[in-house]
Amino acid sequence: MNIVRKAIYFVVGLISYPGLTMVNKLEITGGEHLRDLPKRKVIFVSNHQTYFADVITFLHIFSAAKWGRFNGLGIPWYLLNPFTRVYYVAAEETMRGSWISRLFAMAGALTVKRTWRSEGKEVRRGLDPSDTRKITRALENNWVITFPQGTTKPFAPGRKGTALIIKQTRPIVIPVVINGFWRAFNKKGLKFKKRGVLLSVKFKAPLEIDFDASTESILNQLMDSIEQSRDHMMQGAHHWSPMAMSSSY
């Protein structure tokens, strides 16, 4: 299975690399926070701007970091031996959408049923216990990327399920703030909308979390750390485009 994942990383990496570094410009800051992380029980909490481009960029960055590059990709030799001990949380409905999404699912998707939308209709399901078990098992020996908003709509409320998993598993939590992806790519993140865009990925220091605090308190801390809280909305909503506010998983 790891051989299959490495092959998918290699192919997807080669295809996506020019769009991140040549057609557009990727700026990575805070990459030094990846340097001494253990290879297990690390969860990356991020805002979300496209279905796939965000995740693909994380996989590039983590693989480059494995080769000793923390704030830039450089020449993608890292695709010859990428970092594959990472999973990402994605909606089951999205990952069933097309052959390419099924391919991406094989690269480490943790598909979950709790979605904001189902077949185009708004729904709000409760936390499925099987989702929690799936993510918890993945964290035992890997890194996990999660988007607590579950939507590309900026400043959408976070889901308590993310905070609950963190409260239960007590992992290292790395906040990530991304920007520019909604300008450069379409909603799925597979086609260009605009070229020459600055794509920024900012890794922050691990959070100091009181795991005995309430789930709501932990969620508020997460949302503030990824700059998606109500206070950040009031301070910086003018930086976002309405076109980036139209989609969910």
C-alpha cells in the first residue's frame, strides 16, 4: 500500500509542482516548526480554500521537509521518496465524486460522513463515532491534516468533532493559515482561475492546550489559531472574495 501511495504522490506531485512554484508563487513560513516533530500523534489544523490544492500543497511541503527543506520546495527530488505517514480528513461525498477524487483518496484520505452538504442539500449530522475511531487510529502512528470548518467558506464555524478528537487523543497540534488558493484555483483546486498569485502557507508553533478544558473552549482556541474566529472576521474580512465563500465539501 505504501508503494501505491508513493507512486500517487510522485505522479500528482509532478503534475501539481509547476502550478505551485512556476505558474504561481508558493511562500512557506514557520516551516521550522516541522523540524523536530515526532512521526506520530501530530494533527495539523488549517483553514480551507479549495478541495484538493490545499492538501496537495501540504503533501509537497511535508515531503520537502523530510529532505531537509522547511521554508521552500526547491527542486522536487523529494518526490522520489516522499513523506507518506500523513492522512487528511475529507468528506466521503467529495471523495466519491470522480475518478480523480478516488485517486486522491488512495493517497491518504480519511473519509467521514459528517458533512454540511449531501447531494446539494444542507444537512447537519452529528458526529459519527466511526469517524472518530478512524481518525484516532490514524493518529496513533501518523500525522493528520484536518479542516475543522469542513468548508471553503471563510469564517464558517468550526466543528466540535475536531476539538473532541484533540481532547481525547492529546496530540501535538500545529495551526496552519493558508491564503491565495481561492484566487489561483477553482473550487476543486484542479484548474487555474488566475496566474501569478502568491500562495501562502504559514505554520505556527504547537498550541499549548488544556486538554481538560471544555470542547467548546478548545474549539475556540483552534479557530483563533487558524485566524477564522469572529474577531478575525471583523478584522480582516475585506481580504476575502465572495467567490471563495460559495462552496463546502
